[in-house]
Amino acid sequence: MKKKLTLLLMLAMAFFSAGAQNISLQKGWRLSIGDSPTWSSPGFDDSGWQRADLSKSWEQQGHPNVDGFGWYREHIVIPSSIKEKAFLKDSLTFTLGSIDDNDQVFLNGKLIGEYGGLGGVITESHYGPRNYTIATNNPAILWDKDNVLAIRVFDTGGDGGVYGSFFNIHMTDVMEHVEFDKNHDFSFGDNNSLGKSIVLTTKNKYNYKGTVLLKVIDPETNAVVLTKKTDTAHFTEGKPFQWWFTFAAAQKKSYIVAYVFTDKKSGKSIYDRETTPYMLTPAVSKLPKINGASIFGARPGHPVLYLIPATGQKPLKYKVQGLPEGLTLDAATGIITGTIDKKGSYPLVFTVTNSKGSDTKKFTLAIGDNIGLTPALGWNSWNAWGLSVNDAKVRTSAREMAERLSAHGWAYINIDDGWEAEERAANGKIATNSKFPDMKGLTDFVHGLGLRMGIYSSPGTRTCGGYLGSWQHEDDDAQSYADWGIDYLKYDWCSYGQIAPQNPNLDEMKKPYLVMRKSLDKANRDIMFSYCQYGMGDVWKWGAEAGGNSWRTTGDITDTWRSMSEIGFKQDPAAPYAGPGHFNDPDMLVVGKVGWGPALHNTRLTFDEQYTHISLWSLLASPLLIGCDMGNLDRFTLSLLTNDEVLAIDQDALGKSARQYGDKEGVQVWVKEMKDGSKAIGLFNTSNKYQTLSLSANDPAIKGYTKFRDAWRQQNIPAVSGKVAPHGVLLVRVSK
Ligand code: GLA
């Protein structure tokens, strides 16, 4: 698997390594493929091992197609002088670039850090870089003597090994574990004011005392609109410093907040910045309103589960006209269940009533061979929890979705990697690990809320996280999923790279997906089939015919502008292949609190970048899979995910993806045709400055269209034109 080091992390690493006394670990490594417990031992003679190059994966160093175990070893003297010269003397950090995928790190035979599905404790984020910090009095360190650092790597597929940009040992710098903790959300006050706690934390015992200087900058004019300073910034491990600041009239657009903390004694500073949130989605009305797609597909004889998405003051009462025999409606919850044996297109009329009024909507239940007629709307555990996902986290997500999101059409709760055992049960059946004691019980719970349940596997022997895959157990696994009541399967290539021939041709790429397709077809359930093979072989050209309901078109996304925008704006080649029942999947959403492991952070996308992300993915008719901690949805994220006019663009029954209409320096225009003859148009400002973006009335994209509506603000506008913030968007629906 390929990993990405983000620019930000690289800058941060460069910053921290600049002042520190580094012992370079860039050279001197030896590599051996395979596995042995003796290889961690300092006495082991590794002189026969090949010399390793840390700028390359092991595939690129003569081990093509090797997945599984390999070891890196290095002899290194750690001089006590670095401790003497350091400002802080209590801990030593090993910075180990990227490790692909999972690792255990030994110093002189003693385990000092580990990550991933090797039975290890999952404390780090999946995509690294791996930084392991140990106390300077740890007896594993042999000061001024020969030390042996050994890394046991477990690669689950694709490239493998230890490689990347930064490899060193350094005394943990005085500012290394100091952070402006940006995970305290802004609070929205009266008169458009914003408030927030500036929080400084550290993992060091050192007593920090100094100054915080804060500046608020208007990105439209570059003017500093507010400066604040305090000399009272005192903090140490476990005792953060908190400083409340408020900013009047801040909710109309996004501002930049820049901070500097300077520690008096060491003279060192750290910098950080963030943007301020502003909400575009209007408040939800108390009047009843039916949301969501206008069509749902199911196969004959298979269980149907559909929750009528509706907002409005509770209690709501639901009614359905034309409900075919075999289905029943719960009038209090709006959940439709049952089965229909006969193929056909069933026209229904939904009515939802409360004390304020009622709303009706025409709806089609399409019983036939195709499911997933509009892109899946749901949650997936990966971008939030990585391999640390567990039963409780899934239940929280389901509860929160039912409480706050399902009224807008959100329906899937998908567990990604990390639920599987490391070995199969004696009868060959897939088993769960201890984090998921009762998969059937969990699925029943999710279904009880009117939501559907998804799961994850790999056609290889191992998943990307190192857990069990489905190789040669496809029928067994599909049956287990059906027994549990699973409704969605993400099937991730991972270690199948070991089984497929090198440079597989198209047939060889399709093969594992066709095998699982057959197995799923034998199960008596509608299971959405989501291909995850990172776009190999232009999967969009054949994914539908090979039985996929969606297919990943790219490698893994991360929460940076660079990652999100590079993926999103490169989707045009795949766009013509999207349609009802089969959609391009440019990977899951990176809004809200993400982390790929147990420690989460607010997405590093600015608020305008988040508007761009949701707008672009909706225009692309992409599955929208929320990748954040649902138990901690802040007001902004919630407003971002509950804009019914924006979601309607994604959920349009025509199922077309937007096409790239304009691409010039700093501006992207994407146009999506909609079922009712209207169009959804995104005008994106990809530059770093405010711009006015417009389409003239004569522009072929809108010629003859007379009604323009700003989808985020849900307001009619006189022309397709608006001031757009850096990395922001104007999303317009135009009709005749
Ligand atoms: C791959 C996929 C991710 C996620 C992980 C799980 O990297 O692309 O979306 O499923 O595997 O290990």
C-alpha cells in the first residue's frame, strides 16, 4: 500500500529537526525479507543481509511482489552528549519515516513501539510517520555504545518496507510535544460572534511560561482585524493552558486566526493557524419536509429496509400510498420493511404530518436486478478510527446518525478494516476479533434504527490492516455477512497483490471481484458491492459490468487541500461511467474529526475547503461516506452534512456525474445534468485569493436557463455570479 506524507507533516518535521541534535538514521540499514524472532536480537549477525535504501520500497530493491514480513536492522551509537546539550533531557524520539504497513520496533532486542495488525496496540495513526518516544532512562538505550535498532515490518499489499524522508534519533525538542489544540470547537454566540478556547497542551513535564499572541486576518483584504496578547500562558503535562477569545461579527465568512506561543526561558516559539467557521445551511424548518432520493432499488424476494427521511417538529406521522403487498410501514418511525417477490416499478406517495402541517412526495420503489440506484449516503469508520474501531464506536455512530442525519437521507453504517480476527474459526468461518463480540447483535441494533450495515474485507489472505481476508473463503464469508444481516461490502485489493500475477491484465484484475460477486449472489440479501482497488486498470470502464455498485477511482484520501483537491478535480475521465446502480468513488469524506486511529483531530481542511469537498463530491455523484467521529459532531459539520438542496444534487435519480466544464488557473467549473432538466454547477476558486466567479447569461452551459439558486444558502440569486473565498465554491442550481 502507498502512503502519503503530507506537506504539513513534512514542514512540521523539518521545523522540529532544525534546532535539534539529530543522529541521522538515513544510512547504514540492512534488509532481509522473511521473519525470525532472533532478528531483533542485538547479537544476531546481519552482515550477510543486503544494504537497504530508504528512498525505495523493498519492491524497488529486488523483491518484486513481496507482501508479508521483512526486517530492517541498523547499528548506531547514541552519544550521551546529545542529552547533555539538549534543553530538555527526559526523552528520546525515533523518527522512522513511513512504514508500509505495520511494524514493531526493537532497540537492543526490547520492543519500544509498535503499530497495526501484528497483535500490537494501536496507538498511532495509520499513515504515519512513525514517531516513537521513550524515556532517556529506559534501560534499552545503551548510551555511547553500539545499539541495534531492528524494525519488523508486515506489508499487507502493494509496496512494502521502510521508506520516506525523515529518519533520525533526537532528544525530544522543547516544542516537539507542544500543541495548539485546535480540537476545541468554536462556539456560535449572539450577533454573529464567535468564541473559542485557545488551548496549549504538552506531553512534556517541563513548565512552559510565556506569551500567546493572536491575530485575526480578513482573507479578503489581508487586514488584521483583531490582535490579542496574553503573558499568562503557563502549562505543563496534564495541565493545559486555556484562553478564551471572542470575535464579533465573524460568522459571515471565514477569517484566519494565527497564533504564536513563545516560551520565555528557552526562547523558542511555535506557530499555528486556523480558519473560523461560518454556516450557510439555513436552519431546519419545523414544518414537515420529506428529503432524500426519489427512488430506491431492491431485488425481488430480498429483505427491504427503507426509512423515509423527513425533518420537522416531532412527533411526525408517516403514511404511504401504494405500498405493495409484502411491505409494512411503521407509521411512527417511517421505517418500511418486508419483501416483494414481483419485479416492477412501484409508484408510492409518502405523506408526513405533524402539528404544523404536512408534506407529500412521489417515490419509486424499483424491484428488479439493480440496487444502489443513487450513491450511498453513510458513515465509514476508517477516516475516523482506523484499526481502533470497535462495537461501541459503531453503535454511537448509528445512534447519532439516527438522531441527527437519517432525516436527510443518511442510511449506511459501514465498518471498515479492523473487525476481523487474525485466524479463521475451526469450521473455516470468518471470526470477529474481541472488539466486535456480537456482529449479529450489532447489525440488529443498526437495522432497528432504520439504518443499513456495511462491512469490509479483502480478496487476499490479509486485509490492508493485517487482519483476515476472504481468499478461498468467499462463499463462507458472503454467507456469514448474509447471516449477520450485512447490506454493504467494501472489498479491498490489499494482499491480493500477492496472489495476482505481477502487472495483472484486465481479466486478472476483475477475477477476485467476479468471484466475490458470485458468492454474494448466492446469499439471499441485497449487499451493495463496493470495489476498492484504487482505480487500477481504469476500473470505471468495467466496474459496472463486473458487478460493482461503486469503485474507488483513487488511492487513499487524507485531510489536506492537496489530497482532496487533487483527487476531486481529476475525476473527469471517470465521470461518463457513473450511472444508477454504479458510481465512481473518489474516497471517503474528510470533514469533522478524523484521525485514522484512536486520537482524532479536527480536519485540516479549512471551512471553505470543506464546502468545496461536499459540493464537488455531490456534483460527482459520489457515495458520501462520512469519515468522522459521529459522537462528536460539531455544529458546523452537522450543517455541512444536512443541506438538503446540496444532498439532492448527489442523490439525483439520473445518476450522472458532473463533467469538468472549465479549468483555468485558479478556477474550476463543473456541470452536472439533473433528472428534471436542471443543472447543478460548481464554480470553484482554487486560488489563494478571493475572486468573483461568474458565468455570463450567454455561456453555453446556462444559455436559456433563467432561474438560478444558490444551493448552500437555499436562496434564488439574480445571476450565476458571486464572490468566492480562497479554495471555496459557489454551488448553483440552474433551471429553465
Ligand atoms: C486501504 C483502503 C482504505 C482502508 C484501508 C484499511 O488503504 O484504501 O480505504 O479501507 O485499506 O486497511
